[in-house]
Amino acid sequence: MLGKLFKTEFKASGRLYLPLFIGVIFFAVVERIMLELETRVSNESLVLNILFGVITVIFVLIIISVCVSGQFISIYRFYKSVFTDEGYLTNTLPVKSSSIIISKLLVGVLYTVFSYIVLFVSGFIMVAGDLLTNALNGLRITFGIENTQISLMDFAISSIVNLKLTLTILAVLIIAALFFNILMFYVAFAIGNMANRKKVLLSIIIYIVIVNLLSIISAGVAMFVDDWLTLDNVLMVNVINITLAIILAVIVVIGLVSFFVTNKIIKSKLNLE
């Protein structure tokens, strides 16, 4: 049943995400073409300058839309299908409330990753060709690397190997953070839904309070490990790893608590009035 819920949610969310993704790639290509035309046509071409400005504005607006919608579409769909009138239909389905949360959470994280990929692809399109070559040459000059693709790759690989554990923890932390950010909204909406009036406003206030509390906790963790810092590079890497591991553990614990609280409220204390 979880698979069916995931498939349904994936398709429904795709109807909102797909136009944005296509729009970003399309306007990235158009913007790249306009940049090439700008270098070949006289800058005094008023029509070309106006057209370039309009396309740039549209491109920037779509990029902003994708950045904002990365997780908020999932959050909106969760709120609408569980805590509004649609909740009557959703909660009559012969599925566990936990399955509903998990399916929407997985889809939200997946489309957030897709958003980052699309933004990366659009950025790569923008710097393709001469611009990409100039960027690589700039990196080689900055780091004193000889002008070859192989040398740049060797430099990157050697740097990554030295911090393999750090990058591994950081990668897991980033993935956990994607789930965590969405779960914070889920639990805020779940708690706010228990009120009889102004549920959305209360949910937003609860989310802000949670974020501020987590900021205080994060600052406390940073101060706690600050005394460990030394000028020893090896020890510095170890401290960084420990810090990231602590942050990861905190995120996982709070995320799990948020999941169970949300599930409990939906299961036994859902208020759709």
C-alpha cells in the first residue's frame, strides 16, 4: 500500500513540479543562446537588449520559484490532503497514517533533490562552452595547477580523499536535513491543527518557535566543541567530524520524535472542524 501511495503522490506532485523544471531548462538554453548573441551582435541593438532583459527576468523568477517550491509544494500537499476538507477522504483510506506521512515525505525529498539537479543542469548550461573553459582556467591559475584537465581532476580527487570521512558524514547530514526540514513543517501543522481557530497561523508560529529553539541548540553545540579546536590539522578534522556527527544525531532524534508526534496526532487527535 505504501508503494501505491508513493506512486499516487509522485504523479500528483509531478503535475506541479514538472512545468517548473521544464521552464528552468528551457529558459537556461534560451538565456545561453542570448549570451552568445550578445557577444556577436552590436551592443547597440535595442531590441536584442530588451529581449535579453525580459528573458533574464523570467529565468530568474523561475529559478526562484524552483528554489522556493523545492519543499513547499510537498508541505502544501500534506497540509491540504490531511488537515483540510480533503482530510475526510484521506483518512478513510484503508492505510496507516504513518504510511501517508512516509509517502508524502519521500516524494517531497525526492522532488527537492530533483530541484537541485535541475538547478545544477541549468547552471551548467549557462556556463557551457567558453564560459566553462574560462572558469576551469581560473581554477587552475588560482591553485597553481598546470593547464590540463587531468591535473585539475587529480587535485580535486586528492583533496576529497583527505576528507573522505568528513564528506561522508556531510553527505548523510544533507540527506537527513532534507527529511528533517519537511518533518518540522509536518509536526508544526499537526500541532496547530489541534486548535479550533486560526490553525494555519498557529502552525506557522509553532514552526518559528521550533526553528528558533533548534538554532539555540545548534549554537550550544558549536560552543561546546569550540574548546576542542586546536591548530593541529588532524585534530581539527576530527573535531569537525565529531561536530557533524553530533548535529546528525540531534537531527535524527528530533526528526523521529516529530514523525511519531505527527503520526499520533493524525491517528487519534485529528481536528478537521
